[in-house]
Amino acid sequence: MVEFPPGATILLPSAILAHSNVTISPEETRYSFTQYTAGGLFRWVDQGFAKSNDFYASLSDDELDAVKAEDSARWAYGLSLFPAFL
């Protein structure tokens, strides 16, 4: 469980991290604002505004190896941003 202070903004990769709100008592009030962004939008921009099939088909073997290495590094970097207690 992670408690956030009032007014906090948090970003969660909800596809890989289970999350929920705890129950509050009847005399309490909770307000929240939720937004969603599809991961495909980030991939579209990262791939030069091309469909994945077209993007990968346009790469040489060396370029494909470089993209795979970047993808692995991005994943590891993203995970490193989470606190150790999660």
C-alpha cells in the first residue's frame, strides 16, 4: 500500500501494475481525476508516425538490432523509476 498526500498526481503503468483505492468511511469524501493514454500513441511517435509492421520492415538488420536494444534499455529504465518497496 502506498499513501499519497492530498493533491498528489501519480502516473501508473496500469497494464503491468495492479492498483485500486481503499474503502473510505461514510463521513469521508474522495475526489479523483483519472486519465488514460494508449501506449500505441507513444509507439506511433517513436516509430516516426508509421505502423509497427511498416516501421520494422523498413529497418536493416543492424537497425533492427539497435531498436531491440533501445527497447530493452527503455524497459529496464522504466522499471528503475519505481521505488524498491513496490
